[in-house]
Amino acid sequence: MRYLLIKFFGLFLIVNSIPLQSEAQRAGYWQQQVEYEMVIDMHTDSNRFDGYQKLVYHNHSPDELTRVFYHLFFNAFQPNSMMDKRSRTIADPDLRVGDRIYYLDETEIGYQKIEWMKQNGEPVQFTVKGTILEVHLNEPVMPGETVVFEMEFRAQVPVQIRRSGRDNAEGIRFSMAQWYPKIAAYDDWGWHVNPYIGREFYAPFGTFDITIHIDRDYVVAAGAILQNPEEVGHGYDSPGKKLNIPDGQKLTWHFRAENVHDVVWAADPDYTHKTAQVPDGPLLRFFYQTDPVAKNASDERQDELLENWKALPEFTVQAFQYMNERYGVYPYDEYMVIQGGDGGMEYTMATLITGNRSLRSLVGVTVHELVHAWYEGVLANNEVYDQWIDEGFTVYVSAFIMNELFNDGIEDPMLSRYNSYYNIAGTGLEEPMHKHSDHYVTNTAYHVASYPKGAIFLHQLGYIIGEEVLQRSLKRFFEVWKFKHPTGMDFLRIAEKESGIELKWYYEYWVTTTKTIDYSIESVEVANHSESTIITLSKNGLMPMPLDVEVEFTDGTIVHHYIPMRIMWGQKENEFSHIERIIENDWPWVFPEYQFTIGMPKSEITRIEIDPSGRIANLNHSGKIWLPSVEEPEEEDLESEAK
């Protein structure tokens, strides 16, 4: 198999403080830090809750902060919100949303209403516009200072529409994603205060201390460590009843998470709680319903779905082992797989997934979301502008994990992910990958840029620098940039250091433009009295690439002709040591054609192919292969003709 497995080396040490410097960090690097304390009183009969929040905010920036912003995500679930209007006017709306928000009544909408706020103990004024809260500071927060904000708020959980909500299609009562007033991210671009339209998130790292008071019948699952298991029953199933908590009395659940940028939780009276241990890794917790598993399903279907959930833990353990060995060690003590939400949504220490699926689908969505724990969770790049890192890297890694878990035996499972990109490339509908996620013209353009094209970024990079070097780069990326919000260029710099190849051209073309790759074999002609062959290649697209050209001869031997680009200032090692490789002169990207000579007669060539691995997203599928024609007439010797 061409894609080498990299052995795990080194151990990861969890620290309680956010690291602010690293030998590989950009000069002057800094990031903000937060400490949340929240107490929630849940009223399950009205789907509302009262909340108190204390936020300790550390300004590690060199800037004087004259105002502060929060996100109020639940406010998006109201008729004529920006999310509602966008969904009703976009050409290809998400079918989960459509026009559903527009028809919500007062009991179905979502909201977060701020009762009061304080800055360092003194009342402070604020303004709310849609999903954004602006705090008018009593005094600026100076560089290096710490400020304490407090607030009380009331909230209503919307009907389940997108990610968060109540009473989802599978009957889960509460899927609590983006459920609290959340401080906006501040970095060297300034405040990130874009209204919530329905896509990506970005927030500072910190600690979360959360207390939830809820009816005794509910089991609570959260992306954090439960601090009082003895008070809710160690097994969690029917905790209030087992502990003889009287009807109408609430149970208190206390959770804490460190070095995370968000916490999700869910609650349902019918959750079953199971665990599995990853060797030398985290404890896995699974929360899923058992009665009924699926509405209006036959008994046989119910049994099948339950068996799928019973099989899921072992697959999840294997996936964690795969990630820990190859891409860096998961740095937290626990991870939760929680039935809820509207599909699959990742959080640092947990995921919400819908559960009424086939076994492969259930494993697939779990694998995808847990891989996010490395990229969306620990690395935590700015998803709003560079969602392709989080989503694309996850698609790439998940393809190989699923191939191994189900013993598919596919040599390169990533190649099947190229078709979505091919369907849109060159049509005028594609949009660049580096773009605010809410500002794509269509959901299709957003999806292709984020998922398949983001994954192809990595796979194609493996072609440019070599697969083994790519794997080293991914592991080093995680070790150097964990907990530090890296950018795409931060990853590229690591790949440059590992490979010795200049790669900024690749980032510019593939990430910031929609220029396409289109190489073809223009001609194959005899030369030197038929003793050698001249091959002419054409660059028909606007994006340049180095080329591997495979030549096969009548005796079955194969030779690779490697054509680097001049702007690379380096070349990859031979990935296939069992195949002879000839390094040709580099190709200046402004030249539309390129020629090289093979010291063998054309009559002895049975096949010439550009990139036989298929990793280049070359639009000209037919033009990349040359096969001799049985009716091909004799050609004149090119050199003789020239004389």
C-alpha cells in the first residue's frame, strides 16, 4: 500500500494553562483566554432555562479593548432572522432548515435574553442586535489585564432545526449546542462578530465550569467531565429514581472542562449510558435511547438499531487508536458520543449524532465527528474563514480510517471523494476555499470548498511532497499548534520545512482561487531514426503542478519521469523505490508546453500516463493517458525532418 503508516512517538502532556508561546509560533504570537462559570436552571415543561454566567477574560493581546462582543446563537431561530431570511432566499437551501424558522410560533422559537450585566462588579450597558451582543465597557480592558463579566439571562430552546434544539426527529428532548452567551473571538484580525447564519464557529480556549439543575428523570450527557457522579448515580440511567429523588425535585449535574473552546450537552429521560476504554487513551461514553429507538419502526428494525449502537464502542475505540498513533494523542480524559441533534456535529470532547442508521453509517458519522476533535477541537483554526482545514482534513483522515475499520481493501479510498469537486470545477459555480463560510452564494459551493476540495488539498499535497512527508507534516502540525488556532499558512510552513519544497504557490492557487488543473499528453513522436521518442505535454488549465509521467514498455518495465516546477525550489523523494525514476528538467509555469525525450523507440511503448496515482485533480481525464493505436501510420523522424 502506497500510504505509509507513521509510528507514534512522544507523549502529550496536558497543562492547565493556555500556552502562549512556542518555538514554531509566529513572531509576537498571542491568544485570548477565558474562564466560564455557569449555573443553569432548566424548566423542561416550558423548554426554557434561567442562567447565570461569570466570565473571567484575559486580554493577552497588545490592544486596548474598548468594547466586547458576545454571540447569542438561539436568537437566530426566530422568523425573519438573518438565518431564516438567508435560508428562504438561497438557491439551494439546507433541507433541514428550509422555511421552518419562518413558521415557528412563540413557544417554538429560540432566544437568549440578557437580564443584566456587570463589568468588575459594576453594572454595564449593552446592546443586542440579532445574534450579537455588544458590551459598552465602563472602562477599556488594557493589554495584559483581566476583566470579570457577569450576567443573568433567560433562554428558550427552539424546536430542533439546525444543530441545537428540542424534540429532534428521533425524540431526543434537548440537544444543547451553542446554548449560552458566548464571548466572541478576538485575534490579530480584531473582533469576529459576524451574525449567526447557520454555519461555522470560532472561540477562545479556556475552562468551563457548568452546573445544570434539571428534573430528576433526565440523564445529562456533556462534552466535559462530570464532577459529581456519586450524586447522580454512577451508571446515570434513571438517576433520580435510583436515588429516590422525589417527583418534582431537580437533580444537579456539575461538569468541568479545561483547554476547550466550547461545551455541548444533551438531556433525555431515555438515555442509556455505556462506556468503553481506549488503551492508553480516553474513556469513551455513549448515550443513546432504547425505547423506542425509531418511531413507527418494526421490531426487527428496532433490534437492528440497538445492535448497531452496541457494536459502535469497539469501532470507536479502534478509531481513537488509529488517530492517536498517526496524528497525535487526544489530550483529554474522556470523549462522549451522544444521540441528538440533526445529523452530526462535532465538539471538542463530544459529538451529537442522529442514531437511526445502518451500522456503517453510524460508525461513519461517529468517526467523522471524533476526527474533528483533533482539528476543530484541539487545533481550533478559525472555522469561519478557513473551514476547509477543519472539514477537509477530517474528510481526508476519515476516508482511511473507514477503509481500515471495515477492511474495504481499497488502495486509495480518497479518490472517490474527487467526484464532487469535478462536478463543479470549471462551471462558474465554484468559489474559493478561503472565504467567510456564510458568504458563499450557494450551499453547494460552500460544501465542495470545505469538504472534498479541503480533503483534496491534503491528498494532492501528498503527491507534491510525498506521502510519507505529508504524514510527518500532519503529525508535527498537531504537536506544534495544539491549542493555538493555526491558519492554513501555518500548516503549509510545516510542510515546507518537512519537505524542503516551496509551497506557497500551491496554497495561492488551490485555496484562494478556483483555477483548475488540466494537463494532457499532446503528442508522442519518433526521433533519432526511430531510436528515441519525444513526448510533448500541454498545460491547458491555469493552475500549474509538478508531474509524474509513467511510461510502460512492451517488456512490462515501468519508468517514472518526474518533472518538478521551477517555483518549487526542490523535489520530492521517489515514493516508489521499486520503480526507476528519471528526474527531468523543471517546468517554468508560464510555458504552456513541455517536451522530454525517452531513449526508447515509440514502438516499444505501450502506455504513457500523467499521474497514475490519480491524486492530481486533473480535469482532463482522457488526455492524461496515451495508448498506441494499432492503425497509427508510420511517422517521419523529427530530427531528420528538421535537417
